[in-house]
Amino acid sequence: MLQVSNSGTLDSKGYAIMSDKNDCNLAEGGDSSCEMGNPRANRRCQITGLPDGFDKTGIHGEPTLFVANFLPLEQQPDLAVCEYRVEFDPPVESKAVRHRLMEQRHIQEDLDSAFVFNGTALYAASSTKLEGMYMARLPNTSEEINIRLHSSTRLRQNHPQAIVCYNIVMKSCMDMIGLKRVGKSHHDDQEKIELRECHIELWPGFETAIKQCENRLMLCIENRFRVIRTQSVWDVMSYEYERVRRNPKRFHAKMDEMLVGATVCTRYNNKMYRVTSINYGMSPVSTFTLPDGSITTLKEYFEKNYNLTVTQSEQPVIICEWRTKQADSLPCVVYLLPELCFPTGLTDTMRQNFRFMKEFSHHTVMDPEKRRKKTENLLRRIRNNDKCRILLLKWGIELTERLVSFHSWELEAEKFIGIHPQGYFGKRADMGRVMHYNGCFRGMHLENWVVVFCNTAMAQDMACQFIETVKDFGKSMHIAVNHPLLQTCSDTTTSSYHSAVVEAMERMATLRGRQERGRNRNFISIVRKIVLQMNCKMGGAPWKMNIPVKNALFVGYYHYCDPILHGQTGACVSTTDQDYTKFYWALYQYFINNDRTLPEKIFLYCDGVDEEQIGSFKEQGVSLVQQACREAITSSGLKPTCHRMKLAVIIVTKNINVRIFKCGADSTFTNPSPGTVVNSTITRAEKNEFYLVPSHVGLGTAKPVCYTVIYDDTGLSPDDHHRLAFKLCHLYYNWQGTVRVPALCQYAFKLASMMAQSVHGEVNKELRDKLFFL
């Protein structure tokens, strides 16, 4: 069937907002609260309750003034949100029809209150009671329908379901000022930026979410850009069909590669869909059954409902499927015509175009001051709009004048320790410039290695320069380098290089191929990175950090979901030594490498866990880890009464809308320094969480990462967790600085993505204690 959603509507008096499923489900709507009318909502919002008297704020570091992209909200203290159960007599099965009944003007005038209706319940911000009987008529038959409202409960202003209503109200304000709702965000198509070279448009916009922070409700405002192509999917199909010389088999394979798993935009309703498959057996004249039982063709449907003329009768049909979050729900299926939808995002060809990417970044990479001006302009448009003022007033909400400011902490710069114990302190957490004289903490002997190059004079000269540079750099880094085996190939094609590698190597190895056309101006930097990566793949470590926690096991977990194959892969990477520089993706190795002893503490950092999954992860995942610890103690021969492993489980969330700015003396915004920690004001009161900015950002705006401690009996203080997370961000050896998440999570992500996309099975056991997946 073809799914059609009802869009929200608001009358001229600002009375009613009809919310469809996407409005009420905040997994779709961009907020971290809960679904309206969902009994699991409250449980999701209180998954990490703090013990009485627990103080999660830190005190170590340099106190600094910061500003976040949060706007405090003022609320009328006497105006609460009331929930009403709605009954229709006779019963109305269609949710869409129930919406249309509540949209009728006389119903809104009789209620005389701002309300949100989700199909089964009505939420109103009113000091008067609305229960009673109301009469409406069916749109098609004029049959009388009695609508009875039963008073259910009075919600406090910070109740999760009240926050859902406030978010729907905020989305309606965005609609009123002329922004177009596209997916979770709103965009201004009147301010679109055209990049004609690659046939794309940039729609600037915002994503908003009202959240309950420490002591008040706040509106989070994040800048967004939507990349929309001006060429339709049908234009792309026609172009690729000619490129493969009209070969159907090659064409179908190419379309699966380009479109399946990609997101397309339908401009007739400004919605985003992820492509599941392409049905070449269907066409615009294919029929389907409407909810009322009538049969129509796709072509007739789009002409009748959207006034769109379909001209290409031979085009296939795009299939988009997904499941709702309700248990045991049937998959939702949407049919799209390539002629009427447009690809989104950038292609690989665009990303390889330096001129285009420079222009693209000029528009999309915004520094803190530019973000500030865009946000202030949005708030000015909302405040100056009469409809927005009326609507917000009816719901008892007032936007304050300025973004929230607060004092927080900057942690001290960490010391990179190489072969020399004095190490290197870098305020920008950048190790690249001092690697040559700081030495390598643990260098491996590069004994057997192969250099493959083309059989030309220039390639031979490049290979000799490369080998000499590798030896020179290895000497300064205390990495022993033997002369390599030289292997030539006939030309520069991939197949020739592959044949040469197969001929030179009789056993499996992890390789990095590079083709050079003349000497690169960054030749020395490239060689240094290659040497360091080879050293890491063999078990070496460029540096270590001073981590005072001893007899501990640090574990990184990543849950990888393949968007194309819809497969799921989980990967674990753990430390195996007391310097925390050896990593292994099986926990048993710790027992072997540490004189058959088990750790006293385990720190598990989990990445790739959605907000909706945190509750079930705490209820089920933590107990499974504890059970595994008990089994490990029993299997090792130790007595459970004499040895107990303490556990801390931390959820790491990268994809958040929070932005933190450092406030200068002249009130200008700049990026925070590496080591900035925020654990108050904008965090949630019921959770032990903090935000960390681990990296220096020169262009654009820094993106903090949220850490949520869902279980902890290790005895570490909040300050200890802050500094420990910052230290672990320094141990990713494929980058000469810090990464956004603890290095163990980044290693787990690399491992999980390789297993899911390429290997699809177990790898050689001899590689398990090596970072072969870098």
C-alpha cells in the first residue's frame, strides 16, 4: 500500500495543532524525550536515576565562561498541560478521519483552547476543563459524530508528554515563519544556495528540540543544511543507462550501488525516504489499493493528490520500507516514482572535486560567530511573528532574549609519552609535529615488507626516495627497518598491482597501496603516517598516556548497522597491558598477558547505542556483563569471594545537537579548547552525564560528545571520569592527535565496519592482537 501522512494544521486563531505519528514520535521529531501516549515513555526518560545526594559536577580544571546553543524558556506557573481521552460515537477507525473531525472550525471554537491531538488523546494548555460532548460531521457523508472528552490527568510542565506538546508547538512556529519541514529539521527554500557545477541546492535551516535540563526547560537550536540535487532520480537513471551502453544487467547493478540505501527527497511533500529496492517490473500504471478499498494507478494517484503530471511511462518504481518502533508492527511501504524524487547528499565524484568541495565548505562550515548570527535571526523572526506570539502565549511559553551562559571547566593538557620520559604537552593535542624527536614508545622491527611500483623510470625513482625516507624516519623513531623486497608491475592499473602483490606475497598480509604521479609536496608527512601505521599494524605504539588507574581493563564497544544490507555487527576492542597501549578484540587476552590475573576494574565504553536503546541496554546489557565477569572468575580458578571485578558502563553519543562556545572578553564566540568539560546547566538532572570537547577545531564549530554513566561501582569521582575519557581520546594511533570518542570505541568502529562490509566472518587468529583494521 502507499502510505500517506497527514500534515499538521493550525487555524488563524492559533487553536489546534493536529499531530501525525511523526510529530508525536520524538525519535522522528528530534527530541530525546518520549512518545506521546506510549507507556514506555516515562521509563525511557528515567533510565539512569541518580542516588540521593550524588553530585555529578566536577571541580578540577580552569573555570571558563561558556555559551551553548540553548535558549531558556519562561513558563506561566499556573498553566499546566491537561490530558483528555477522546472517544468517537459511532467509532471512527481511520486516524486520518479523526484528525479531520478535530480540525473542523466549530470544534476548535467550542474548545476555545490551544490543543494537540494525536489520534487518541488530546492535550490542552488551559486553566478551564474541556471534558464534555462535542458534535462534528464526517467530511464525505455528513454523518453526525459525537466526540466525548474524558479528563485523564493534569501533567506538570516538565512532564515528558508535556514536553512532546511543546516540541510540536515549536515545530508549528517554524512552519508559521515560512520554513519548510524536511525530515527532522526545517529549511528555508527562499534562501537556498545553488551550486550549478554539480547540480545541487543547499537549503539552510534549523533543527529544534525543547528539553528538560538541570533546572528548567530549554530550546536547543542547531543549524542544518539539506543537500538537494536539481537532477531527479530519473535523470540520474537515464544518464547511467547510456553510460553502461544500455546493458540491463550492468544498469541494475549500478543503480543498486548508487541508490539502494541512499536517501531521496520528494518535493511535493518535502519528505525524506531511504531507498530499499527498485522494482523494474512496476511502472506508473501499476495499481494499488487505497485505504477506502478503491483501486488506482500510481500515475492517477499523484495527479489527483498532488496535481503532478507523470511523463515517463517506462520508469521503474522505487520501494521504501521501514518498521515503526511499536513491537510486532508490519513494515510500512511507500512507492515512489524516480521522476518525482531527487537524490540527497554528495556523491564520491563530488567529494573528489577539490574546487566544488572548497565552495561547498565555504557555505556549510560555519564558525561560532556565524552560527550565533543565524540563531539570533531565527529567534527574531519568531518573536516578530504575530501567530507565533499568540500560539506560544496560549501554551504559556515565552522565549528569553539570550542563549544560556554558564561557567565550566577546561582540563589540563595531557602529556604524550614517547621513547623519552619527558614527553610532550600539546594544548592543541597534536602529536604530528614532534614525532620525529619525541620517538616511538614501542617500535617494531620492520623486517619483511614489500614495495610494489610500476616499471617506469619515474616510479623507480619515487620508490627509492620512499624507501630512503622510511629508513630515515624509522631511525629517528627507533624503528628498525630492513631493506624491502622490490616488486614491479607492468602498468598502473589496479589489476596489475594486485597481480604483483599476489606474486610477491605467499601468505596473507594487511597492506596499504598508494599510487603517486610525481612527488607530493607533503611527501615527508605521507611517509611518516605510512611508517606509523605499519608499526601499529605490527603491534607497536607511537605514544602512551599517563593513566593512573591500575589493574583495569578498558573496553570499547561499537554497534554497527549496515544501511544497505540492514545487517548488524557488534565489535569489542580492549586493552591487554598496563600501559594501555596494546589492544585486542577478545577479552580473554588480558588474562594471558597479565600473569593469569583478572582486572580489578572494567570500564566499558559503548558507542552506536541509540537514545531509545539505553534503557534496555542498562536493564539487560549490564547484567550480562556482570554475569560474564562472574563466569570469568570461576573459569580462571579464582574464588568469587576473594576476587570481584568492579564495573563502569558509559554510553558515548556522538550525534547530538549540542554546541558549546567559549565566550571571549568582547562577547564574541570562539571554539572551546581541547579538554572542555560541561556537566551542569545543559545536562539532564536525572542522568549522570557530561559533555566533552576533546579536539582542537580550526575550521567550523567544535562538536562535543555526550558521556552517560549508566552504571558505576568503581568508586571513581565525576572528575576522574572526565579526565579518564579525555586521556582515552589520545590513544588512537591512526591520527596524530585526539579523536572525538575514546580510542577503543574508534577501533571498535573500524573493526565492526570492516567485518560488516568486507570480511563477513572471522579473521586469522594471529591478527587478533594487532590493529590490522586501521
